[in-house]
Amino acid sequence: MQKRYKQQYYSCYNTALVVCPHCGDDAFVKNVHDYKQASLECRHCSLRKSGNELVVYKAFIKLHCSVCAHPIRYEQGKLKEKPKNITVQCDECDSSFQVQPKTEKYLDSYEKEKGLIHDPVFGCPYYFQEDFKGKLFWARNREHLLEMENYISSGLRTRLPYRMYMVERLPTFIKEAKNREAILKILQKWKNLYK
């Protein structure tokens, strides 16, 4: 008798298992969709960060000198606070001005590695990911991994009406029968990696 998969409501979208930017071991990012409540916690090196710590500002000024009409451009990023006024100087006539800059708020997350999936707040790469025949195969966390394993190892799959679930959005290469054994081996390796 074939194993039957029944769709579950997958509720673990808010947590990601990531590579710690300090020690390279596993760490958790909680509340990945709201930087104000997000936290990064590593149980190995005791790294603790909140999403609010990442908030920085970029100030920029674009104007023409009121003395000689020469264009003045100024830009500075990674400011911890919004600057009220900035002194800028004209390169042409050496006049200086106090100007209130325009500002943008952004998150100063860790530098992202090209070709990998990262959490949206801190920019840490997901712990479970690897290349599979030229395509990136990844799992957000252990619950995501187990749900994919349950789905892929099932011969019969039952759909619940009216809802879009995680497994329905899986890329085709994961669902294909010809890749089943190889994908299951990767999932098993990941499970053994993180117990």
C-alpha cells in the first residue's frame, strides 16, 4: 500500500534556520517578515541581534550652488540617526551651505552571497540549501524540510480545496518522480546535519 500524503497547514513561515554570520553554525531568525520584531539568535556563539539594530539612514542632497549655479551632489549612508542639517561645499566656488537632506531608511543587513536564499531581515543564508542539477534546492527550517520529505515520499497525494499550500508551490524539479530518491537523500542528509 502506498503512503498517502495529506496536506497540512504549514505555519512555520515566520522562522528561518540560517548560517550564523559570526561562527558559521546554525542560528534562528524569528519574525522574518517584520524587522521591528525580528531577532537573530545563535546558540553556539551567543550572537543576539534585533531587527531594529539594523535600521540606518541614507542622506542625500542634490542642488545647485546659489552663488555660482554649479551642481552640488552629496550622499552618505549607514547613518544611525536622521541628520537634521548637513554642511555641503561647492567644489567650484568653495561656498558652503547648511542644507536639510532628504533621507531614506533601510536595513543594514549582512552582505548577501550571490545565488543563495537569505532571510529578508538580516540577510543570512538559509542553513539548508544546495545545488541540485543546476537549480537551488532549499528549506526554510526543519519543519519545512519535514513537510517536503512527507510530500515527496508519498505515492498518493490528497488536496484540500480552496487553499494554496506550501507543497503546491514547490518547483517542478522537486515534485518530479525521477528526482524523488535524490531529493529524499538530500533531505535525509539535512536532517542528520541538524538534530
